[in-house]
Amino acid sequence: PSSIARSTRRAVSGSCSRSQAFTSSGFARGRIGGSPPGRRRGSPPGHGGPPLNRGPGVPEPTDDKYFQALKGDYLDAKGNVKCEFITSLAEQAAQMLGSAPVKGRPMAYGQLRKFYDQAVAVKSGLEARQDFSTLLPKLCALVPAAFNAVGAGNAPQVLKQFIEANVGIAQRDEKHFKAFMTHFQSVIAYYKYHFPKG
């Protein structure tokens, strides 16, 4: 082969190697840098740039501070619900859920409300003096329901994380479940405020 042909092969090979490195680094998958240029992380679609168009299996931006706070429990040392789970963290969760687009727009309010209503059914069982342990299957059923909603394209990936993390705490005992309901009710209220047309 001529020296020109050898040079061409080396150039093509080098270009492919750089492309593979770029992909494996995470930039091509959108995992580094969070949101695309012009859009603030966590801002709702239409505010600061176009919504992300994500394919199946591609993670969406999540609010790490919110999930870190969940690890610290809903309850304070005296067993009372921490105010931030009713105010700031509830609003944070609502904005996180609404900022991950579904078919180019925020998740429908009614979709999120379905999960809350299912949790209310568990609460109603407690009010009817049913044992909490017998209601746990209905509470845990929220998790596969979230997976189904995401798989059907009706909810963003982050809804799975939200439901899984909160159900994981709520199922501990009756007191944690009631704290979860207080938190979830606040999330619903903030979602309706920030994404009224969702």
C-alpha cells in the first residue's frame, strides 16, 4: 500500500477511537453536564430551552438533594414530620417530577394524582381500623404501577425513583406511612401550582 493509503487508515482509526472515548465518557449519553445548553437543570419545559428528548433507558436529571434528604427520614427526633417535607422538599419533588418531559410536556397532573389516590386507599383502610400489615401489599403495588406508567410512556423515569424511595420509607410502620401521605399531599399541591397544564 502507498504511504497515502497508510496515512488515511491511521487518520480514520484515530477518529474512531476518539469517537468511542467520547461515547464511553458519558457525554454522548447526556450524563455529564445534566441539561442541554440553554436550559437550567430542573427548569420546566419551555423555560430556558427545549425539553429533552430521551430514549428508553436513558436516565433523566434528578434532584440528588431531594433523595439524600429522604435518607434522613421524614420524622424528627420527637417523631413529628419535618416541616421541609411539607414545604421546600415537597416543592423540590414536584418541580423534579414536572421538569422531566413526557412526550414533550410535563407529566399530566392526573397521572400523578392516580398514585396519590392509590395511597389514599391505604390510608382509608387504616381509618377503617385495618391492620397496617394487611395493607402493605396495596402500598407496595405503587412501585410496579410506576414502572408500568413509565413503560407505557405516561410518566418520566424519575417517577419510578420517587415512588420507590418513598414507599421504601412508608412501609416501615404506620407512623412513617402517615408522614409519607403528608409529604405526598404537599407534592401534589405544588405540582398543581407549578404545572397547571401538565
